[in-house]
Amino acid sequence: MSIIEKALAKQQQKNTQNTGTSDQTSGQQQVKNNIADVAPKTALTLDKKSLSERGYLIDNGTRHSIKDEFRQIKRKLLNNAFGNAAKTLHHSNLIMVSSAKPNEGKTFVAINLALSIALEQDKTVLLIDADVLRPSVVRELGVQENPGIIDYLLGDSEQVSDIIYDTDIDKLKLIPAGKPHHLSNELLASEKMATFANELANRYPDRIVIFDCPPLIGATETLVLANLMGQALIVVEESKTTIADIQAATEHLNENLALGLVLNKAIRSHKDLYGYYGYGYGTKD
Ligand SMILES: Nc1ncnc2c1ncn2[C@@H]1O[C@H](COP(=O)(O)OP(=O)(O)OP(=O)(O)O)[C@@H](O)[C@H]1O
Ligand SMILES: [Mg+2]
């Protein structure tokens, strides 16, 4: 039963209890008003000041370096998604952000990438919190909790559109993780998730979809999820992630995936050590 259906049932029960009769017309009117309360689809307001203070790419004229770094990363991803390479990729517009282990900066990179793509004139970006066991996108953005991907996979939210939220950044849309569930990682590896990814790729082919995913080592579901994506961005924490970690994280990935590495938390002068996307963000400038 969807949230709206539940609200309807609850309201109908309340009306009958209150009046003892069924005044259909006024009852229905009241139900309509309550649906608006239960499922507000007003745009979510990001806490931009706090985001900017924590190093996120908010377009307020400052932090040019981080903007440039993400511009480089995003160009490559957009080319893969919509350029010539797109023909060779399955679901080229679906991009997962993951890492070998926890806490290497996946959410930081996923959000910044989404913000950077939202700055493009003609691109819409959908950011999905797919790290369903340790969701943090909603908290990082400073927006309110809402039903999300888990509610959809459980069947509690019926339409994909029920769980896609507009934000006050014009081209940025969000799907939160939704309510915690003990089988949430298993749900990510479900058949319904595969159908969902297919629908996102086909219904919104001109939209970049970024999945903030769980780490790869120790979570087989992340590998299953990777099979639904056209591109993967693996975050590597400088001085912490070992080559062995990177190998273990990437060796079982589908070989057709366009794979990029992002060097995170790097001291700026080291940033060119990694030739790939070479993203570095230092605290020393
Ligand atoms: N480049 C960076 N500059 C400054 N702070 C960063 C950077 N990257 C990550 N952080 C901070 O490091 C912490 C961990 O980052 P984040 O939450 O993005 O990692 P994660 O890989 O998503 O972690 P988890 O595995 O728990 O989901 C956060 O407090 C984040 O704000
Ligand atoms: Mg995270």
C-alpha cells in the first residue's frame, strides 16, 4: 500500500469515526487536503551555507579550485555518457561512486559531482543515496528525510516519481535512501532494482544519474549494483587506500564498465601523481 493509499485509508477511518456517517463530499475534500500534507512534493531546500563551509561546491563565486577539479572529472563522465563512447556502454548515463573501504569520501565526491553537473546549462542530474545501510546524502545536504529508494523497492512507494524530489538547485534532483530496513543491501541487489535502473536509464536518457554506493570490499551487493551501471568512479583516499585495496575493489567489476579513479583528500602538490581523473583537494591552500 502506498503512502497516499495509507493516508487515504487512515483519513477515511477518521472521518467515519468523527461523524459516524459518511459525508462523502466534505470527507473527500478533507482527504485531498491531507494528501498534500502527507506527500509534499515541494522542492527540498539545501543548506547552502553549511555545504559551502564544509568544502562542497556551491556556486557562490568562491572555491574556484574545487570547481576546476570537478570540471575535469565531469567532462570525462559527460563524454562517456553522451559522446561517442556512449554507444559502447550499457546505461552510459548511470554512474556509481564507490571506494574500496568506508570513509574515503564517496559521498563528498558524489555530491560535488552532482552539484558540478547541475551547473551545466543543459544537463539535469539525479543524485541517489544508494548507500542504504549508512545513508548520509540527506544529512550532508541538510534536507528533510523523505521516503526513498528502499520504500520504492519494498513497494511502499509505487511510482518512481513518488521518490524523486526537486531541490532548490534547478537541475538537481534527489532520491533519498528512505527508511532503514534490515534487508536494505539485499534489496539493492534485487530484480526490482535492476528494473528500476533500466527505467532510469531509458526514461531519462539525457539525465546523469549518480549513485552514492556502499564500498566494494565486503559488500557483494555493490558488485551486483555495478553491473547495472555504465560508469564507475572509485574514490581513492591518498596515503590510506593501498594498491592492494584498489585491486581487490576493482578486479570483479564488469569489464565493460567505464572506470575512473578519483584521488581524494590529496595534498595539492601531489595531485598529478594519479594520471586518471587526478582529482585532488588539499587543506593547505
Ligand atoms: N576532499 C575532502 N575534503 C574535505 N573533507 C572531506 C573530503 N572528502 C571527504 N571529506 C570528509 O571526510 C568524511 C568522510 O567522507 P564521506 O562521508 O564522503 O566518505 P564516505 O566514503 O561516503 O563514507 P562512508 O563509507 O561512511 O559512506 C566526511 O566528514 C567528509 O566531509
Ligand atoms: Mg558515504
